[in-house]
Amino acid sequence: MGVIGLNYPLGVFQYYDKDTNTTHVQWSYVDDPNLIHFEVEIYDQNLRKWVKCDGRNGIIEKQPKIGSNY
């Protein structure tokens, strides 16, 4: 049996900026050297389905860790 449950966000935070009409999202995850990107989808209320956040692939490149969590 392999490791279960490590390929999903551990915590997600989002906030809406009314001045710029944008939503910001950030998340934490268990790091894995094989992890190179994330695929983000948003719910389209007109289409009534989940779609890629950028209208194409929804890919967000993994960023290097900055600072410490401790």
C-alpha cells in the first residue's frame, strides 16, 4: 500500500480584493521533489462546471520555498 492523502492541499486560504476585483489563493502542501506544478480549476456558474483557472491548462508552476514555517 502506498502513501495515501499527500497529493492534496493541507490548507487553502483565499480572499477577494474588491479594489482590483481579483481573488487571491494560497495553499500549503507536503513537498515532494517530483512535484513540479499544480492544476487549478474554478467553478464557472454559467457553464455549471469546473474549468481551468486560466482558460487553458490551469497550471501554476511550483515556486521555491521562501523563509521558514517556524
